[in-house]
Amino acid sequence: MASAVAGSHAEAEASFRCSAAARSYNITLLPRNGIGPEVVAVAKAVLSLAGALEGVELRFQEKLVGGSALDATGVPLTDETLDAAKGSDAVLLGAIGGYKWDNNEKHLKPETRLLQLHAGLAVFANLRTAVVLPQV
């Protein structure tokens, strides 16, 4: 890892690349619903390119969750999906829900299972971009 005593930015960058080059990561993709599949596909392409440029191996597996899982399996989060996410180094989550499932019972709503996914992974927040307006 680069340190504060590195002689130059180039040396620090080279140091990072050397340590990162020996790494490989498993990433579970959860495209979900609506625009999710489209966004996750582009994110996967960007990650693949970045990994290839830096010599980092990225292995992807796609699983169903939310409305797409409801339609395919009858439940919004399967044990298989949760186990795959737990066994991954990272999880890339797409959009959630949709009007199609709004009238489902609470335990069969895509949003409810998102909380179970958070609990199963022992995480508490989603990272999202934000813009703070000058008026705020």
C-alpha cells in the first residue's frame, strides 16, 4: 500500500497496482427491477474494464431478488441469493420494487426483503450519490 513517505505520486500508484494485481474478487450482482438490470449491466462493464486495466480479477454471479425473484420463485429473497451475497466480497444492487408488487402482502413486497438482505449481510446503509444544493 502507498505510504506518506513515497517519493512521488507515480511510486505510490505503482505500489498500489502491485498489491492490487495479486487480488481477485467475487461480486454478486442483484439487478432487481425497473432500470436495475440496465444500470447493473453498465456498472459490471465498467468494473470489468477497471479490473482488467489494473490486473484485478473480478468474478461475477447474478442472482434474483425483489420483484424478479417473486415472479420466478414466489419469494423476494431466496436462501440461495442470501448465501451467494454472504459469500461474496461485494454485492452490487440495482433498483427495487415497482407498481406491479405494490398490493402484495407485506412479507411479499420487494422492499421488505431488502431489509432481510441488509440484516443477513450485517450492513445498515446503502451508498448513494447526493447533491447538496446551495440553498440547503
